[in-house]
Amino acid sequence: MSKIKNQALAKDGNKLLDWAASRMPVLASIRQRFEDEKPLSRLTIGIALHLEKKTGILLRTLTAGGAKIAAASCNPLTTDDSVAAALAEEMDVFAWTDQTDSEYYDCLESVIIAKPHITIDDGCDLIQLLHSKHSNLLDHVIGGCEETTTGIVRLEAMHRDGALKVPVMAVNNAHSKYLFDNRYGTGQSVIEGILSATNTLIAGKTVVVVGYGWCGRGIANRLRGLGAKVIVVETGATNRDGSSGYHRALEASYDGCWVMSMSEAASLGDIFITATGNKHVISENHLGAMKHGAILANSGHFNHEIDLDSMESLSVSKETILPNVEKYHLKNGKDLILLAEGRLVNLAQPTGQGHPIEIMDGSFAVQALCIEYLAKNRGELLPGIYDVPKVIDDDVARIALEAQGIVLEKLTEEQEKYRQSWKEGT
Ligand SMILES: NC(=O)c1ccc[n+]([C@@H]2O[C@H](COP(=O)([O-])OP(=O)(O)OC[C@H]3O[C@@H](n4cnc5c(N)ncnc54)[C@H](O)[C@@H]3O)[C@@H](O)[C@H]2O)c1
């Protein structure tokens, strides 16, 4: 049933999966319990996640719990074909790298045809397709989980319009996810993606980071550690979590970055990294003002943060100079270098490995426990977006600490009492 690139790659894929599994203690402990309790038996789980080694360990954890899996990627460029081959020996996989847009959507359709009871999305595509084209199947759906900020933004829009008909767990919003994955995971892997594509030196470069949310903070602060001069571009707009872009801009300034508008930053940057979840944050005028040889990379979910149509229309020609690295020859005589077609550089770059394994151990542990939560609460949850229960969030952090051998201080009875009291001031 699976549709993948090459089954003969399974041996290599299994090596990658073994390596990832050896560094994912939180999922290992969940998998052990799932093997005993089988909380997901008789459930089909539809997946749209970047199909690479860490995701494979999540999928194996879910099958250990008794689930049947139908899996596609959430991005046309991010499947690891060897991992897809290894997984296809155990479950239905519809994914290969370098898909056209129509192949990508065909694969999502294949997942939907499997009639999933629960979905896991990274960007909301499965849930969106279920609602827009397969609403007849919605009665069958217990709920979904969403991995990333952009997916949550889309879900919130669906919910506001009264269109969301199933409960969805906002996995992205768990502390065990965004505090570590968006900040440290994206922070490290985006820089890794840029370096492995270009082999360029960061020290001494002026790097413009557009967006100072969880991802932008992680990227900017790691760049500073590598000796970059970091410019942050932010807006004054209010964010989903109620924080304003003013606070984020001020935070960037206090963190030691220069903060300015994109129009000011455009002519100064050697490297530009977008991390906003917004559209055309680098647009035609900015592109025209950039230095000869400037490098552009995106870390946001969709490939529309950089205005690629304008990049084409400003150019006389473009050429692929390295794997997934394109040089645009602009009419103004300058060249701009675009990485990974403007898709998320940490995953879409052929050499990009995505987030570090230990980071995804935490994020995917939240996913696995939220899937179990949805299964246990079948029929109890109204359509809407649900926060990850605190007990799940805390458990994941606790197990991750234990796995590192970290022992925490325990509050004394006196300290517990003091924290509860309003009478004792000194
Ligand atoms: N590459 C990855 O592996 C990865 C990992 C996690 C999240 N993401 C994606 O990265 C994006 C950002 O995620 P986040 O969690 O940091 O989001 P966030 O909402 O915390 O931060 C986004 C920031 O961008 C700012 N912004 C919006 N429009 C802007 C503009 N025109 N100019 C400058 N700043 C602007 C907002 O004010 C906000 O501070 C999302 O698309 C998310 O899905 C990618």
C-alpha cells in the first residue's frame, strides 16, 4: 500500500532510526508503557509530519500502543527516503522527497482515505483537507494534534469562523514543546542548515533575523554566540499569545541585538533569516536594496515569508550553484543567494537534519501522550483547540530531567508553608 521512493533504502533508514532511538529516553519510557497497556488499539492515526528519523520513533511508539498508522510528510521536500523505506516495512507510508505540490496533496489524500480516527499535523494541512474536502469523514474523527505555531494560527482562524468540527490539542503551545523545540531546536538546526549548505563563516557577519518569537530568539541568540552582529526586525502587532511585538522588539534590544525596520536592515545584512509565520516579510523593495551576494533563508513554516515572485521578477536569470542553493542574477547587477527554495532551511536543505534528536524526544513525547489523551477522552471533548494538560507537560520535562540524571531540590515543609502564606513577610 505504501508509496515511497526506494524500498532498498530500508537498511540505511533502520540505522538512522536506531541512532535516533538511542537518544530519545522520554519516548522510550512511553513506548514501554504503551507496549504493556495498548491504549491505542483499534485506532488509525493519520500523520502529516516531516518524515525523518525522529518522527519514525514517534510512529513506532504509536504502533507499540496498538495504533495503525498512515503517514505522509507535511512538506514536499523534507522526507528522508531511507527512513520512509524502513517505516514502510511496518506501516503505510506515502512520502518521498522532492515532491511536486500535486504529489504532496495526493499523499495527504492517501492518509485521509485510510479514515484516521486521530490526526497529527505540522501546519494543519490534514485537518484543513478533512474539513474542506472530506467533511463526510469528520464524524469518524476523535480529534487531532497540531505541532507548530502556523498550524495553531490556522486552527484559531477555523475556530473563529465556526468551521472547526473536531477537538485539536495545541501541542505547539505546551511548555515542553515551544520553550525547547522552537527556541533551542530551531535555533541550532536553522544555523546548521545554513552552514551545511554554504560552509560560510558566521563570525563577523551581519545577520538579519526577521521575527523575535520563540524561533527568532533561539536563532538570534545562537548567532550572537557564534560572533555575528545580529539585527532583529519586529513589528508592534499583538501576537496570538497576547504578547506585543513591542515587547519582543524591546527584549531583542535588551538581549544585545540591533532592532530596526526591514527597510533599514535590507542594505546591511550579509545573511537574512525569516522566522515570523507571516507572508512577504521580505518583499520587493527589500530585495532590491540588498547587498551583492546576500544569503536568504527561511525558518518559518511556509515558503512565502520571502516574496519569491518578486525575486523572480527582479531577476534576469537564476542558476543552481550547489544542492538546493540558487543564485538569482538581479537586473540591478547584484546576485542574491536563496537556500532551499525559501522553505524551512533546517529541514528542506538536503543536508539539513532538522531539530536535534533530544529536542524532538520532548516534542514527540507530548504528541504521544496527547494522542493517548484524545483516545481516552473519546466523545468527551467538544470541537475546539485544547491546551496540553499540565500533567502531560510536566511529566515530559520530569522524565527528560531524570534521563539526564538531574536531581532537583525538594522544598521543605517550612518552604511550602511560606510560599502559601500571606502573613509572613520576612
Ligand atoms: N523551522 C522549524 O523547524 C520551525 C520550528 C518551530 C516553528 N516553526 C515556524 O516558525 C514560525 C515562527 O514560529 P514562532 O513559534 O517563533 O512564532 P511566534 O508567533 O512566537 O513569533 C513570530 C514573530 O514574528 C513577528 N512578526 C510577524 N510579522 C512580522 C513582520 N512582518 N516583520 C517582523 N516580524 C514579524 C511577530 O511579532 C512575532 O514576534 C512559524 O511559522 C512556525 O510554524 C518552524
